[in-house]
Amino acid sequence: MIIDGKTIANEIAESIKQKVESLPKKPKLAIVLVGDDPASKIYVNLKVKKAKELGIATEVVNDIDKVSPDVDGIIVQLPCENAEKIIQKIPPEKDVDGLRNNSPFLPATVKAVVTLIDLSHAYAYDRSIVIVGQGKLVGKPLVDYLEKRGEKVIRCDEFTKDLKAKTLQADVLVTATGVANLIKKDMIKEGIVIIDCGSPKPEVDVEVYKIAGAYTPVPGGVGPLTVVCLLENLIEAVKVVV
């Protein structure tokens, strides 16, 4: 079964639109875009377009010091030079991408993955969730969040010995490594749920889909949901302010 991220994202987007209409002020998102990376510009344009569809105002600046004081949330389009320095200039209550350690918001991609896990119907008793990839933007905060809510989580990174032995234990497998086609058919058991955070290419080999119980496609899985989860965080930021 394909877990259709686009359909889920559209449902959440409709809910966001209704919340925006009920707010006393129009939410506003600032996007810090540093440099001329073509891919970054495309991603920013997608966020601006989706925000506009939902009645959310945006501004795009090349310097965080130029962000208007009336914005409700600020994000930094990654990758960019001096990213950590820029991120630390974001007030925690406006860090809607959840990049600061003291941000009150769950990172947008992490929130998207959690949403997909919860909608996958993988509610086996004592299920094991294996997270492959321990990056600071997705893997690590995802593990931390799932462990806090009592899930049985197995962490895997580039130093993991015998990755196959770990992934074969998974009832739910999340990949967030940036390595295309890393997960092969012989590395998973039949019927598992796979959440693939790969971009622009999948981290799961196509043969895996034949035995998986459910999986997110790339594109069309985690990506579309990440954008609306970001905007959902923005709405929460507005509520905090008002």
C-alpha cells in the first residue's frame, strides 16, 4: 500500500486554512534564503506558493537581520553558509522549523514522519521502529521524540555494524541518510511500514516495495507533508503570540 503524502497534506492544509480564517491577524512567515542555489530557490517558491494558498503572508530575505518584526515565524532555507549562526538569531518562539535546541516546535520533517507513522496503522504490540540516519535535522530529533512518547526505537547511523541485522527487526523503518537505494529487499521483513525521507531520490530500492506492507513514495510522500507541517507550526506560533 502506498502512503499518499499528497492526500494527507491536502487534508491538513484544509484544516490550516480554516484556522487561518479564524485568527484575528493574518499569519506571516519569513524565509531566509542565502546564496543562489537553484534547488533552494525551488523549495522556497513551493513554500511561498502553499502559504499563499492557505492565506498566509510570506517575505523572503537574504539576511536574517532584515526580517520584519511583525512576522510570526522564521525559517532558514538549508543548506546555507553559517547556518548555525543564523539559526541562533531566530527567537525560540518564532523557530517554526524547530532547529534550535530550545524551540517549542517539533521540526517540520520530524512532525511529518510522526504523522505518517501514526496514520500507517502499524500498531503491532511492542512494535520496533528502526531509524536509519542520525542527522540533527531529522534522525536524532525523531528518535528523541519517539522515545519520549514510549516507543521502542532502534538507532542506526554510519557507524552501525551489521545494519541488516538491525533493519530486519523493524516493524516500522524510517530512512533519513541521504544515501540513494540504501535499503535492499533482503534487509527487511515482509509487511513492514517504510517511511522514506530521501530527496530527490528514494533511499529504498524499488524491489523493497514488493514485500512492504505500506510505504511512502519519493516524491509524493514525506516532502509534501513537511511543508504543511511547517505551516501548522506557524499557526501554533500565532496562537502563542495572540
